[in-house]
Amino acid sequence: MSESTPSMTIEQLSGFNNLVITQPRCPFCVKAKDLLDDRGTEYKTLVLGTDLEKPEMIEFIEKAANTTVRTVPQIILDGKYIGGHDDLVAFLARQDDAADADMSDFEL
């Protein structure tokens, strides 16, 4: 019996609003998922080699974000391409700054 390789179409990948593409033993993947978990963000995790192959990830990100990446994690939030771990940290910091600015305008 032959082993089948994982395969997902671009349409299937595009169906996930919040998505983290990871691979086993990737410390930055774990850190990125921990950040999202701490914020209560629900997301779908796809593992390279199990759920999809690297060429599929590369093609998906090229179509979704018009950029070529070969590293993990790769993160999509609210249907928007965020990038990797460092990009997620920067994105969340901008969100926090925006929330703080909104609260500074609040008066009792």
C-alpha cells in the first residue's frame, strides 16, 4: 500500500479565516501559537508534511500575499496575511497601541 502525500488546493487553504502553518519542532511556531492562544484567538493549524507540502504553502502565500516565503510559521488572521512570528509580534503590538490610543480618549 503506497503512502499518499498531503495535498490541499488553494481554494481549501483560502477557506481558513485564521490559519497558522507550522512544522514539527519549530520553536517560533510554538511561540506564535502561544501568542494567539493567550489572546483567545481561534485558528486552524496546518502542519507541513502532514496537512500540506511546502510547495503548496509557497504557492498559497504567493497568491494570498504576492510574496515568496519558505519559512514557518506563516500566519493568516481575519483572512489577511500577517507573515511569520516576528510579523505577528509587530501586528499584535500595533493592535495594542491602537486599543490604548482609543482608551486614552475615553473620559468618565
